[in-house]
Amino acid sequence: MRPRPFGDGPLPGPWTPGGSDGPHVWLLRGADGTGGHEHVLDPGERDRAAAFVHPAHRERYVAAHVALRRLLGAYLGRAPQDVALVREPCPCCGEPHGRPAVAGAPLHFNLSHAGDLALLAFADVPVGADVEQEPRASVVADVAGSLHPREAAELRAFPEAERVRAFARCWTRKEAYLKGTGTGLGESLSVTYVGCGERPASPDGWSVRDVEVGEGYTAAVALAGAHPRAQRRR
């Protein structure tokens, strides 16, 4: 699956509920298309941005959230600064730190950022997105045993030179799914199988797709529903 580059061309038109057969997926590189729009962030976002110690991390956070607000505003027909973001109840404990949502809107979304990239996904149903820089081999060795037993066995079967890439595929698929359900890492990594091979496995009631984001990164989206066909943005 290839995402649409954010900042390349016009923003999308209004979202039509039921009018899409899959998620709209966008990729932001650096701060493309977000410069000069910091005023659209709400006070909480500005406070979180100010808390970053390193300027580069602050700039990436601001760029990702400006892109999110501009896309939500375009889809919902609102000014980006008028989009009220809330948190849904956590499915594990019921506290308000589950999936992010727009108050009173039927549009679901998810945001992930890593390094210079931010991945944004929008859909009629719950959706999760994850992008990661490929990890060091030492990280793979430390975490591999925490995965689903079938995934751990798959990793061991890969040649050492391919193991990092295989682990990264598995990790982003699992993160996208867990972000989509709203549980996050409140669910053990060993519970749900998404696979380490070239093609993802989709948990019951979900469809998981890999996203092409370029060398050094891996990404995935997960969409609630029985294997819907993801829509490629052109």
C-alpha cells in the first residue's frame, strides 16, 4: 500500500461517511506543507510541544499534529483549530486514554511518527497506524521472545541478515492493530498473531496492511472489519 504524500497538492474534500471502501493514508516527510500553521494547535498540544528538550523532536511533533489538524479540518469542513480532539475510553480500564477521536464526528483517525516521517490514517471505522525506524539487531534479540510464539519461531527461521527487517514488519503490524483497538501495549505482545513474513496476517475482525514508506522505515495500518479493501490515495 502506498500513502499519499502530505504537502503535495491540495487537501482532500469533505469526508462522506460510507463513501470509502478503505482507509485514506497520508505520509508526511519532515515539515512539508506544515510551516507557518503552528497556530492551529490547541493549548494541550502547544504545551506538549514546549516540553520537548530537543528542538528537532519538537519540530517533528508540531509538524505531525499540524498535518493531522489540517487533514481533519479538510475532511470535516472545519477550520483546523476548531477540531476538538478527545480520548475514547480505554477498553482495558475504561479511563479516558484510549483511541484519539474528534468530538461528535463519525470519522476515525490515527497518527504515528518516527524519525522524519509521520503516518496518518482516516476511515469510517476504527483504524490504527504505525511507522517505525528499523531497530538495531540488539533490540530485536531483546524483544523477539515477547512476540506471539509463532512469530518468534518465524524470526528464528530467517537468516540473520533478514531478521531485523522481518521483526520491524511484525512490530509495526502489531502496533497498528493495538492502536486501532485502543488497547495499545496494555495487551501483551504475545497474544495476537500478525506474522513476520512478506504478507501480514489479519486478526479476527481486522485487516492489516503494510505501507510503503521508504528505506530504513517500516509501516502498517490496521482497519476494523472483515478484510476490507484498502483505498490507495492518488
